[in-house]
Amino acid sequence: MTDRVTVLHTESSLGWGGQEQRTLRECLGIRELGIRPVVLCPPEAELGRRAASAGIEVFSCRMRSNFDLAAVRTVLRILREQAVDIVNTHSGRDSFLAGIAGRLSSLQPVVVRTRHLAMAITSRISYSWLPHRVVTVSRYVREYLVREGVPGERIVVVPTGIDVGKFAEDRAPGNLREELGLAPDALLVGSVSVLRRKKGHRFLLQAAPSILAEFPRTVFVIAGAGPQENNLRKTIRDLGLSGSVRMLGHREDVSNVLRSLDLFVLPTEEEALGTAFVEAMAAGVAVIGCRVGGVPEVVQEGETGLLVPPGDPAALGDAVRFLLADGERRRGMGAAGRRAVITRYSVEGMCKAMFDLYRSLLAERSGG
Amino acid sequence: MTTPGSIAGMEIRAIAVFMLRHIGDTLLSTPAFRALRAAFPPARVLAVVNEGTQQMLEGNPDIDEILVFHRRRRDEGGFGRWREEAALVRSLRSTHPDLAVNLTEGDRGAILSFLSGARFRVGVAPNRRGFLGKEMLFTHLCPRPSLYRHAVMRDLDVVAAAGIPPADLRLRFYFTDRDREKAARMLREAGIAPEQPFAVVQPTSRWTFKCWTEDGMAGVVSHLAGRGIVPVVTSGPAPGEVAQAERIRERAGGRAASLAGRLSLKELGAVIASARLFVGVDSAPMHISAAVGTPTVAIFGPTGAFNWAPWEGIDWGYTAERPAGTRFVGRHAVVQKETACIPCGQDGCEGTKKSRCVEEILLEEVSGAVDRVLAGVVS
């Protein structure tokens, strides 16, 4: 129906997290480069709604199991009707279904599997056998897959890019202090992320008393929603921190919240890349994270932020106090972070890398 | 019949879009207008539509002016017709369009596109339908779409033939604060308190062959009332439709409020926007419901749900092998038999104006879809 290159993104998960957001950003960015993106997801998936509202064509299909033959048949039909050149799969189930369909299709589309997460994989098939290439969001995830036996030459690292302009262009400070009725000289320390146990918010709360002892003007800000919300509220009460911690819930004005912070702290225990850090750095804020997953790739220790061991509130408290005591260093790190993100984590860079990958895979296919 | 390249990025100051079809079709064209506005933000967009359908586009910020084509005056023939046609072409030409888009496949839009004086003219390839040389009227031709493509995507395909990508696949329907106030007042007068959950039940259509049984609709009304959701029966203004709505209300033991025949389409949209659910036949109000984002259960008979299912931007997955049947996509549901003769394109079985495929739908099928859509669980 069109002579443009068509990429089909498949996603079996229903939610709207970092993974789905990256997929939609790639769809939009790659469209600017002349490739036609289409999406296949279950009929109730949030990605489908968001993609449609951004003008991307969305197909739906139930994905009941890894070997749902009706779903494989649907994928085969969409591959044919939409003249798909490349299939990019994102979660476990759709990687099986679309991977199988891609390998069965007489169109012989290129199959790419994007691995967004750092957690353990359950099956090697959807990395080693079905796709022609695996894309990981960080070197850390690549190395993990290699350790699991996925051939290294099949894996390409394309770090997640963010809309840098949205965070970096507006240099004015955020207005969170006014919104929360805080003193202009309050020190804001916190994070924007989903409230999941592995994000380690509780470690910052545990470190809070030692920080407040030295810097009583500190106010901790936790933006985001998620399953840990009630647990965190309880911890705040138990530690007697109700006066110095503000839970903001889900925020659409992420950039404004970040630009209001003096210090971004997210003691996450597992992270494929750490897009939350990328966004904070783009907003010009110094960051503190843990030496886990892809975080050390994002945060240049001592230059754009500090890293501490995971699950160590004492070390975390030391790092926070160290940076709160030194405004100049903090601002220097924030500026360095912004520069680093512009060169390494822009959505344009990510889409260009994916575009180049697609082109080279298509060239390989027609050549071989 | 060559189709030249994309016009995206060119200087386009005015655009004329022809959508000379029914009310529902006009609403389904709103994503095409969105795409044009996004591609050419400063361009003045003129919509040419049939009389009676303009409410679907009024208030839409993607459209600057609506030119109404008066079919009735045209049908009078003779001098009145000529005057109408000439006046239309004159007002069209006075806007100096650079781009004309014919979203419909009829001859009229094709001729008007040509006469508009636009440099670029986009339409659907006639493929030997229509008059000889019709394709010569266009500079950009969209290949004839697959029969099973949704009407929204068909319109977007026409625009895409000129190199303009979709910007948002969702429908847009606008109403004013006055419509909203009137809707709230009518609901209050019908005995519905502001916080009370209610559902709009639209049992009628201008075409009786699309209508389900009155017993079935009465059953749905009772089912909703039993779930603590007040059913509000609506219909078009025709006395026959109002009477039908009233009979259904009576059959359900009067357990419903009625606004049948008393609302404009804009006011109806405002009512539906505050409803928990819409249940109805394939009709303009059903499309309005999808456009305002209210969970919609659409009862389909012999017409193609593949073209006209309630649209949220997500493909419904109907194919040549399985062109009909009950489906759940996003917030909405289609209830339809999987009879081999669907779609038949006929005005009821053997010209009776009644369709067995819709009359045979069981109450359990519709009430089951209602429950599933209300639960928000669609798997």
C-alpha cells in the first residue's frame, strides 16, 4: 500500500511505563525520518490509545499465551496487509508471537527484539533464535544477555532518548516551592518515578533524619504514583517525617518538578538504564543514584552526580549531605549533566540509531 | 495516472475539503481535518458538507468555515438547482484554495474539486467507476481502499495520498457551554440528579433495517435499571422514532427516563458525554458517543462494523474471512451476529426493511457486552 519502509512495533503489556513511552517516542521520531510506524497491542493497552492519539496506526489482537496461534495468524495478516519490512518486539509474549510470525512470513521481515528491562529473562528463545537483532537500552543489559548465552554480535545498544528540549530549554526554576507554600530557601531533595519497591524510595526516607539534622531546611519531594504509595506513607509516619516529606502523586509537569529540585535522589536497586536520571540531568539537576544496572553509564560519578551502594541509607545520607553543603558543586554537576544528556540521550539520537540499524538490516536482507 | 510527490511543507494558504455524505460519515472525517491542520497550521480550512451534517463539524478548531450544500434545492431541478450550484462554485472559488480534498467517492466532489481552482486536488482513484476521465480531475490519487478498512482510515488515506500523515486518529466532536447547560437541565427535568449514573439508550435509526427488536431494547433498559444505572432513552425527532422509543420505555415498565426527539445532536453529545455508557444501534449518536469518549456498546445488523464500528483510533481486526461478529476494542464493544450474509448492502432481508441478522441478536449478548464494558475489563 506504500513504498515507504514500514516498522511494526508489537507490545503485549497493557501499562504505560518507561518501556511503552520509549516505544511511542521511537515511533514518532522515526516517522520524522520517513519510516512508517504501526503498532500492534492488545485492544485494551494504553500504548494503543496513546499511539492513536499521536496519529500512529494501531492494530489490536489478544495475546493469550506465548503460543497463541490465533494471534500468530493475526500478526501474519498484518505483516501482509501492511507490507511490513521490520518487526520490533518489546515484551515477552509479543516477542514470541510476532517473532514466530515474522519467521514464518513469506515477506521475511527483519525481526528486532528490544530489551528494555534489567530483570532476569525467562527464556533465551526470544533473544537467540527468533530475532535477527536484539536492541538493549544500555550496555549493562547487553552484557547481562551475553552472560545468559545470547550471541554478542546480535546485540546492539541504543540508549533511550528523551525529549531533551522539553526539559533543557526552559532554564527558569520550577515553581514547586510556591505551590507547596515553602520558604524560598528550602532545599528540595527528591525524585520523579513510579513508586515501585525496587526504586528504593524507602532508603532516602531512612537517611532523612541524618540529613535533616544537618540541613533542617530540607524538604523531601516524592513525585509519582505506584504500588508502594501506602507503604511509603506509613514509613513517613513511622519515622516522624510528615512535616518534611511531600508526596505529590502522579505529575504531568515532570520538567517543572525537576527544575524545582536542588538535588535529585533515587536509590534504585535495579535499573536497565535509568531514564529518570536522564530526565533530571536534562533539567540541569545534580543526581544521586546507586551503582546498579545501567545507572553508572548514565551518571558520570563525580561529574554529573554521585553513586552509592544500593540499600545503604548511611552512604546515601553522606552523599546527600555532601552535595547539599556545596551549592557550587551541585550547580556545576547539574550543568554538566545537561550537556551530557544533550549529546548522549536525545530522542533524535535514539531514533537516528534505530533508523541506521533498520537500514543496515534491510540492506543485509536484500544483499543476502 | 501518475501520482506526484508529497505536498507536505509546501505553501498552502487555503484548503477545501469535500465531505458530501451522511451525518456519521462527516463526524468520522474529523481526523482527516486534524491531519490537514497539523500539516498546514496557517491554512484556512473550508469544509463543504451536505445540509444537516454541519453540526458534526461546527465548533471544530480544525475547520475555519463550513459551506453547506442544499440538496433539497438542488433536487428541485431547473433554475433553482443551477443557481445553487453556481453560487456554491462561486463561494468556493472566492476562497482561492491551493488544495482540494475529496473525501467522498461521488462525482460531485470530484467536479467541485476541479472547479475550485485548486492547484493540488486529492481524491480516491475511480478505477473505472464514475464518468470517463474522472481521475483526470485530480493531481493526487489515493488507491481504492480495502473494503474492510474503517471509514476514518479511508479518509486519512486520501489525505496521506498527498503526503500528509495523520496527526491524531481520534474523533473530535465539540459542543458549547449552552449545549452543556441545556443537557444538564434536560437531565434534571427527566429526574436524574447530577451525580446519578445514567446510560443513554438509542434504539432508533432512520433506517429500520439497522434496528434491534423493541423487546430486546426494553430488556437492556431493564438490565441497566437493575444495575442501578438510570437508562435514558433517546431518538431522532421523527414521530415514528419517538413513538418507538416510547414503546420501549413502556415495555420496560417505565423504568427509564426519556429525552427522545427533544435534543439537537450537539445537546445529545453533551448528554452522552456525561453518561457512564451508551447502548445503541449503528447511528450518528453512536459515533458521537465514541467521539466524546463514553464507553459504547454498538448493536450492528447487516452494515459493516469494519467500516463503522465505534472508533477510538484502534483497528477492529475485521477481515475478509471474518467480516462480522462481536468484538471488544478499547472502551467499546460491537455486538453483531457472524452470519455469512453480512454485509449484504440491502435494505433489510428481501426488501422487507427488517434484518434477521439484527433481530436474532439475543438480549444476553447485549447485556453481557454492557456488563463487560461497564467493568472496563475487555479481555
